[in-house]
Amino acid sequence: MIRLPALLLGALLPWGALAAPETYVLDPSHTIPNFALQHFGMSTVYGHFEGATGKVVIDRVAKTGSIEVKVPTATISTGDAKRTDGTRSRDETLRLGSFLNVAGFPDMTFSSTKFTFAGDKVQSVEGNLTLLGVTRAVTLTATSFTCGTNPATKQDMCGADLSGSLKRSDFGMKAGLPAIGDEVKLLIAVEAYKE
């Protein structure tokens, strides 16, 4: 049985005001966590991870949202994957126990705790990053966050660029300090399609 107040409220509100949370599934080929850190204080090493999975839930009327991301750490790529001289490459070194320890911790995850909006736009995403079994709070700034229709596929999608930084030592990754920088700058490109 429908109660009269609920029925009247539904009749008085515009349809858009009754919008519900929408779920979007991350596209791994377009969701790329990028990072950068200093090398000997003179240059910058850039890299990225591949194969990120997860979902974004957003309610644009209530101005709430969430994002869950899982990133396989073994997919790290810094442009030095394999060497022909028999020495260990940078990517191979970063997979070892003193850095990402991919054998013991095959994934890192980010789970949001709060979306902050400025008007209709997502301004930032607060959440918890788990790396090497350690969880720390991280805030990502949304330099863009747009939902709409993909002009090629006609699918509903959301895309975003999220940026932030962290100290790797906060997660127990202290190898190479200070020659290899402690601050890691993040730029995460996100693309997700409506479930």
C-alpha cells in the first residue's frame, strides 16, 4: 500500500529530483593510474599501472558518490621493462620485496570515503589507499569529472582525471631513500561505463 504523503511528494517533485545512484564499471583499458617521483633530485621517473578494475557510484542529485579501484601491482611500467645486458631492469626491481613486493601484495586498492562537490561538479574524492598491507588516507583532486554519452558507442559513461600525492615511506616502502624520492605524485585517468 502506497502512503498518501509519499505519493504526493512524488507528484510534486520533478522527475530529475528522484534520480537514484548510478553505477559505472571501470574500463581497464582507459583507467590508468600514473605516478611520478624524483630520481637523485635531478630528474623525474614516470610510470603507470595497467588492468585497474572497480566501479564508480554517483548520485548527481544527492551529490554523493563512491569509487572502488583494484590495481595489480605487477603491471608497473616505467619504460625499463627488460635489459639485454643481463642486469635487472627498473620494473623488475620495483616488483621486488623492497619496493612493491608483488609476490606478497599482488594488488593495491583505493576505496573512497567521501565525494565533495562544488555545485554540480565533483571537486575531490577522499578515501583509503591500501599498499603493502598498510592503509592510509589519501585525497584526490578532481581536475575533471564528467558524465555523459560516449559519442562513438552511445553508451552512458563517466570520465575523470584525479590527482594527488603520497609519501611511499608512509606505506613502509623506504628502499632507496633519499636518492629515490619519497613523495609520489599521482594522476589517475578514469573511464567507466554504466552498469
